[in-house]
Amino acid sequence: MERRSYIKWNWPILTKIKKVYKEKGLFKTILWILIIFLGLKLVILNGIIFFINTTFGAGLTYAPILRSIFGG
């Protein structure tokens, strides 16, 4: 196995963030990141909580982090 002195990392999400930053600017990049983060949180985490609640009958609550932040 050959050892390389220069390895280029492939981070597709960072490449996309850099592209959005160059095209749209800092403010829209921050909004884009928040939309991605909240979208993943809402779809994936709440989907997992729903699956666990319906399958195992656990009484997990939805959005405990947002409730603790916003006092809901």
C-alpha cells in the first residue's frame, strides 16, 4: 500500500456550505444551515420517537430540547 503525503478529504456537506456561502453570503448561509438542522431534527428524530412510541408503547415526548429552550 502506497502512502500519500497529500490526502484531499471529501466532505460533501462542507463543499455545499462553501458553495452557498460564496453565492449567497453569510446571512443566507446561516439560514440554510438552520433549515437543514431543523429539518433533519423534525423529520428524523421525531420519526424515530413516533416509531418507538407506536411500536413499544413508550411515552417519549416530542421536541424535549426545544421545549426546554423555549419553555413550552
